[in-house]
Amino acid sequence: MKKVEQKIIEFIAHYNLINENDRLLVSFSGGPDSVFVLHFLSKYSRKYKIELTAVHFNHGLRGKEADGDEKFSVNFCNNLKIPIITKRIDVKGFAKKNKMSVEESARNLRYNELESVRKELNYNKVVTAHNQSDNTETVLLNISTGTGLNGFAGIPVKRGNIIRPLLCLTKKEIVDYLDLKGIKYRIDSSNLKSEYKRNYLRNKVIPLLKSNINPNLDNAIFRSSKILESSLPAIGKQIEKKSNESVSSRDGNLLVDIKLFETSAEGIIGDVLRKAFRKNYKYEFEFNDLRKLIRLSRQQKGKSVQLDKGLTALKESGFIQIEKSLTANNQLGVEVKVNSGATLFGKNIGIERIERPVSVMNKNKNVEFVSADKLSEMFILRKWNNGDKFIPLGMKNTKKVSDFLTDAKVPSSGKKNQLVLTNRNNIVWVVGLRIDNRYKINSQTKKIYKLWVQ
């Protein structure tokens, strides 16, 4: 037992995880890992001169069993004379609202709450009880589902205010220690089921790897992942440089320079895009997304692909534009393709590709002709929103749609249901009233669309 404790003490010193007078907030589930780390930190609190508080989360997923975990956690902390905060989080509701898995939702909620409590109590570090076996599962899961370099690096020993002092121990070492000491802990019955990917790896795959390939698999993968992790700062600088050169934003859309795909290795492209998508859309970019965008980068201008979470990628001249669809923005609208029509709020709208008309002079505001040279074949018909702007035909500067409607003496009832036809997030036509000046037909126009409403 002393050997296990010494192992952690040396690990903490090597990574400089704990300093004198640290105030540590410990994520405490009542399971063997969190019981071990809280017991250890309590035992050595005088050595490290630290202050401890535990936080327990009831995810509301396992009924009485979860309530039992909460009761056990409170009693365990009371016996150690360590303050404990209990919180109930609506994992299912969060998962449904954000279209996430239950696992991902639980993890996000826990970390968000831990950071909130840390700031509220003015603690400087958060302790989680991840161990080497967890790291093995994470690396194998990342490899099997497709990942960037960070995925191969596994669970970081330190990340911001979060420290993980048990990453030097395997699950077996932890459980053996507790059993030998007679220290009780809770078992989450959902971990015994192999319905989730991580559980399947833990219960089915990893035991086979250990019995047939390497019984010290956890330690081997941990060493390899930390070697790679030590190289990440240098790689990160290259990713940062590529990101600054290749990725920008405009009107809420992400613009990715085609040169990124032409001059960079696939791994670098993936990490640049993963970083950009996470920052701009809180979207976890995956390998399939990368392959879609690489293929799109080689296609002609005007082509597009659909990504998850309502994102569309459009090939432009020299770059790929990533934009959110209306459903992703919770706006009410319908898609209208060229040479088809759609109906919204009793209005029938049509778009046709035509040859150059004899005259584009048109007094009928229910019919308009626009230059399609800068337009895709997919339009969105929707109600106008506060803040919408366009450049009315004949003008040079943008004008709010609300001001335009007022100047056009549109009555309040008409304003309420006024429709706009958009393309690539720009208003092309305030339906029945005025087109945008950027899409007027001129002598250089090569492609024309006819727009009509009835």
C-alpha cells in the first residue's frame, strides 16, 4: 500500500500538480477512483498543506441507486470531516436540447458546474479521479472513432485548473488498495453494461488485449500518450500558424482558404478545422467531416456538402464557406431550389434559370430578374428578422429592412409577415418590393434567375 501511495507522491511531484496552500475542489462520485483520491488527499493534507471540498453530482439517471450514491458520498465526506456540495443535474434534458449523447452531456454539465463552484468558492484547482485505465479507454475510443493528434495523447495530466493525480495508477491498483484497507465504495451498475462504446471497450475489448497481447497495456499506452503529449506544444504552434493563415470569419460564416487543403498534410488540416469548428460552432469535428471537406476542396465552385448540426459547406472561388442553416439558428424558413418553388405564409415563390431577357426593365414587383453569378442554387425563404440588412437596388450602402419597410410605407400588418429570399446568408430580394443592388443584372452578367411571387 505504501508503494501505491509513494507512486502518487512521486507523480504529483514530477508534474507539479499540488503546491502548498492549494485549495482543491474534488469531483466525488462515490466510486472507487474518487473514494481513493479523496482518501489519499485527506491523509496527506498536512503534508501538502491543502484545503479540500468535494462536489457530488446526481445525474438523475439511475433512480434510487443514484440517491444511494449521494447518501454514501455525504456520509463518506462527513466521516473525513471534508465539506461536500451535492448538485442535481438534468442530463437527459440537456442531451435532448443540445442533441448530444447522455455521456457527453453528463461530462459537459459536470465540468461546467465544477468550474462554476470553483470560482464561487475561490478554489484554485479541480481534482478529477481519472486513472490509467480510463486513459487506455480514451485513447482506444479516439483511435476507433477517428481523432486528431490530441486524441492520441489521451487524458491530460493537467488542463487549465484541472489536475488528475491518479493517472499513474491502474483501476486494479486502486481497487486492490481500497479492498485491502477495507474502504467502502459504490459501483455504478451502468458501467457493467456494454451498451455505450466506452463500456464495450472496457468490458469486452481491453480484457482481450491484456490477456492476449500485453498485460501491462494501461502503462504502455499511458507512456506512449505522454510522449506524444510532450510534442504537442511544437505541433500546436504549427496548427496556430496554419489557422491564422487559412481560417477567417465573415458575417458569422467560417471561411477556409483552399490553400490549406493543397499545402498541408491531412492530420494538420484536421486539427486546424477541429479547432475552428469548436471555437465557432462548439462542434466536435470528426474524420468524416474532414473527408467531405477535402473532397469538396477539389470540386468546382458552387458545390456544397451537408455537415452535422445544421452546417453547410459551400465551395467558393479560393475558399470554402461554412454556414449555419436556418434550423440551426431556430429561424422559421423553407428551402427553395432553382427551377422549383415553395410556399410560406400563403405566398408562392418560384425561381427559374432563364436566358437573358429582352429587357430587364420591369414594373411588376412580383417578378424580378437577378444576376446569379454569385449565387448558389439553394435559397432560403423566411420572414425578415430584426437586424436584417440589404443594399436596396440603386443604393450603395446597406439599409435595415425595418427602415426600408417604413420608408416604403408598408403597414404594420404587412411588415409582420414580410418575406425575404436569401442566398448564402445574404438577402437577395425583399419579396415583392426590392432586390439587393449586389445582384442587379449588368453587361458582365453570365447567368440570370427569374424570381416571382403570387
